[in-house]
Amino acid sequence: MTALTQIRHWFRQQHDIESLREEAPFIDVSHQVILYIEGVSVSFDGFKALNDLNLYINDGELRCLIGANGAGKTTLMDVITGKTRPDSGNVYFGQGINLLKKTEAEIALLGIGRKFQKPTVFEQHTVFDNIELALKTSKKLLHTLFARSTAEQLERIDEVLVIIGLQDQRGQCAGILSHGQKQWLEIGMLLAADPRLLLIDEPVAGMTAHEAERTAELLSALAGKHTIVVVEHDMEFVRSIARTVTVLHQGTVLAEGSMSEIQNNAAVRDVYLGEAQ
């Protein structure tokens, strides 16, 4: 099986859901909130990963989530994307879409994209090919095999490459990119699917200082048109992008506010920031 065949097989498994492909649903953000998480609890073998958690994310904002390992950050992302079903609570996308009644595939089609810490790009294929494969188009076998990108799609690919700063690398194999460039490419693959909400896990882990600075600029520029939730341990990076910071502890919200307010919160300093402050 060739690498290209493997990719197409993967896309068939992940996206052969044409019956779900309809016109983008209306997301009611008339109250400015795009994500409502209310009273959510999740237990694993008696351990409460989330404990009656309440969180509200405004449309177009850039929100940072911080917390120690085990605070519930990953479980929260899993609940939002449909990977984990909570024991109790409600999760709404806008005022009208109950995410707990949707599958993972349906949630992705609503415009919720997730990027994990480790970049998962197709390293044997070009930067251009990676973005092209991620476009929000039919992934049926014959279409994937024979269809050519339209002028509009090619324009969108070029636009994404400029946004992520990889226009000069469009013909390079993704495998030879630096770690930071691979992270940006995966963000570009999410953007190609035109998401309303981006969930991004530890985007600067393993990056150089310059790459982290560029990532901060990229995410800040995307906020507004997109709603972005960033999970991150690097406090210096959080300071560089933070507008509102939510601190999780033992599966619930410990504190929320500006970075200045969080830094001056005695409970947060005691639990997380310690001598770093």
C-alpha cells in the first residue's frame, strides 16, 4: 500500500460521512457566548476528572486554560469534541446545539477543530498537499482520487499558507519542516476546514523561543474570526497571548480573569505558580 493510498484510506475511515454534509448550521451567539459548559462531571474508576465544571467561552475570544497535570484540561477537550461522554451536565455550541447529542464526526462538521500537542501531518507529502487534503470538501473515494482543486480552493490554500507563514515551503515535504513549522502546518490544516472553534493543546511544547513568539502572533491574529481555546503549561507564552485565563484544579474552575488577576490570586500561586511568581 503506497503512502498516498494510506492517506486516502484514512480519510475514508474518518470522513466518509457525506450524509452528514449539509449547509453549515446556524450557531446562535446572540448572547455572545459560543460554548456553554454547565455542571459537567466525568469520573474514571472513582476519580473525578471533572467535577461540576462551569465554563463559558465568548464568540471570537482567545481563552487560555492552565492547570497542573490531572486538573481536567484534556478531559474537558474530550468532552467538547465528543470523545468522552460526561456523567452529568450540559455542553452547548451556541445556544441551540447540544454537543452531547452529537457524535465526534458530527461535532467536527459543526466547525470545531482540535489540535493535539504532537503534530500529526502527512510527512511524506508536501505542505501544499497537506492543506489540500484538509479542505472542507468531499472525502469520498472517487472524489479524493480524481477531483482537482477549483480556483477558489487553490486561492484558499494560498491564503492559509500565508496565514501560517509557510508560503515559501509549499512544495517541500512536510517531514523536513522544523518542529514549529509542523505545528503551524497542522494549525493550517484545521483552518482549511473553516472552523468556528479551535481547541489547541500545548502549541509551543518543544519550540524555540523564536517559534513560540511566531506562534503567539499567529494565534492572536486568528482570534476574532475564530474562537480559540489554548491549553498550555508555558506561563511565559500564556502571558504573551492571554486575554482571559481559566485555571482548572481538581476538575473544576479555581479562578478566572486577566493574567494580572490570575498572577495576584493567592490560591492560584499556591497551587500552580509557586516560586515562578
